[in-house]
Amino acid sequence: MARANYIFTSESVSEGHPDKVCDRISDEIVDLVYKEARKTGVDPWNVRIACETLTTTNRVVIAGEVRLPASLMKKDKNGNDVINPSKFKSAARRAIRDIGYEQDGFHWKTAKIDVLLHSQSADIAQGVDNAADKQGEEGAGDQGIMFGYACNETPDLMPAPIYYSHKILELLAAARHKGEGDAGKLGPDAKSQVTVRYENGKPVEATAIVLSTQHLDASWDSKKVRKVVEPFIREALGDLKIADDCNWYINPTGKFVIGGPDGDAGLTGR
């Protein structure tokens, strides 16, 4: 973008947002497979895992394609090797528990978890394996285009709007997990959005702040939620000026008790 005067907006979602819950579960499944490989002496290059997760009210569906170490397999009644779902279910429950979901519509203890992982397609596998054999390096199981770049606007080398959006939710999540005052009564599901005005290509002030956060106390309204979260927002923005006419939108619908996968289905990578 040209170094000029403009306004830019970015959004972030919390660890309890339905799609992020799915991302977290998929990450845990991938980590589990590689940990099991190392633990059992299997070459990590010989395992494969592509994991997609769907969540909705008290339901988790884990699907994907895999090549697993023997420790994650079991024998069926006919003596055939099949995927053992127990460790995958445990990994998913740990992820949900660590995020903090213990509500009626989505609880880490009671959510039904379906593991629908299956072996990687032989057609895809041979392409990966043959490429690795011919080139002496890892082959690719798919193709895609990724792009991005770092910038010096913030300590994390991210553009200011996304950096501050992330920071707001990071501080709120930390306070929620610690049970700090009324912040401990917030729920895991949240979204933030920060609009930043630039002058000569540099961020100078926030002109709009949007935060929608789940809360466990049904009596709270938007004013109460703003009273709870505003100190964390100001801390997150740090030295970035908040414009005198900044537009604040804190829980603009007025109530956000039903949240997470119980309020909206989630998908990995969305």
C-alpha cells in the first residue's frame, strides 16, 4: 500500500471463537501424531496427517487423511489394523478444556466426539513419496499459494490494526483464565476489530474499536461489558492514540451469553 494517508481495519478472533476451537483441535491432533512418532522411534518423515475439525452444539467431528505410527492403531474384530480413536478424543477434550468451555451447550467432558480419520489416498501418497525419492527431499501432497510480509509498525512485525486486535483478545484471555475480577466472568468466545488512521504511511490513532465478547452473567448489558473490558483495550493499544471521536462498539447487540460452537458452527481454517 502506498505510503499515504488512509484508514485500515483488521479483525481478530479469540481462542474460543468456533473456528479457532477447530484450529486448536486440529493442531493438537497433528502434534499428537508427531509426538507418538518420536516416542515410538518412527521417523517423523514417514507419518502423514491432514486434519479438519467441525464443531457445533456439544459435537466435534474430526476428519482427515493420515499415515500413523502403530501406537495410534488397533486391531478390529477381524484382526485388521484400524485407527484407534481414544487418544484423538482425549487430545480434543484437552484442547476444549484448556480454552475454557464448560457450558451446557459445549462442555469438554460431555461433547460427543466423532473421529473419522482414514488412511491417506494411495494416489496422493505415491506422488509425495516418489517426489521425495527422486529429489532427495520432501515431496508435496498438495499445491497452494501463500504470500505475506513483515513490517516495522509493531514489535511483532505485524501491521498495527491486526497487532492491536490480537493484543486486546490476548489480554482479555489471560485475565479470564486467571479469574481477575469481572474479567473472570467473560466467556471464551470473542471478536475484536480495530480501525487505525495512517498519516504518511504511519499509524497515528485508532478511530474505531469493536469488541464482542461472551459473558457468563446474563444480567450484563453493553455498558457493563464496556466497563469490564475498556481498561484492557486501553492497555492493549498502549502508545497508540485513541481518537477523541473514536467510535466504540462494545457488544453492540446488547447480550452475548450463548457463544462458541453452541452459538455458531466452527470449521478448521475458516
